[in-house]
Amino acid sequence: MIFWIDRIDPVLAEPFAQAYAILKSYWSGSGADFDEENLREELWDSVDGRGGPRIDHDRYKLVTRMILCLAYKDHETIDELRDTGFFEDLLEKYGFSREEIYANYQGESI
């Protein structure tokens, strides 16, 4: 997930810019723990304020959903998102082909 967000290199508004820095640091093992419930609530409030959770082809909204995927600490949820193809669906809506997504799959769940 981090590989793709970095590859997209989005310009993010708050709270997503700060949240992504925190989440990237956390998942890379170099960052401090974060308050999962408060961070997710803040991100979801921002999503709701920008038109709600409906997934469409707006690239900014797609990236915010990618970042939200990282805001869940438990690997069970992360694995479920991966196993259902949710993240790949977001990438495809962003404009990447399935072939490109799978060719660049990094093998890690985060």
C-alpha cells in the first residue's frame, strides 16, 4: 500500500498529509504508535465532509481511501482488505491496469 501511495505521490490536504506521515512511519517500524481510534475518526470525518464514503473515480478521494486502509492496526483487517482486493480496486479506479498492479506487487501486506 505504501509503495503505491508513494508512487502516486499525491498532494494531500490535512488531516491526510499528517496522517500519512504518521502511518507510513508506523508501518515501516521507525515511528511511534498512534491512537488508532482518534486518527480513524478524524480521517472518516474528513471523508464524510468531502462527499461521504462512496467510492468514485475522483483521484484525491481514492488516495484518501488508500490512506484509510493504513489506519487499521490489526493485521486481520489489513489482510481482509488485501484479500478482498479493495486496495487493488482503488488503484484500478485511479487508473492503473490490473496487469500493472500485479506486476508491481511488492509482496508485503502494507
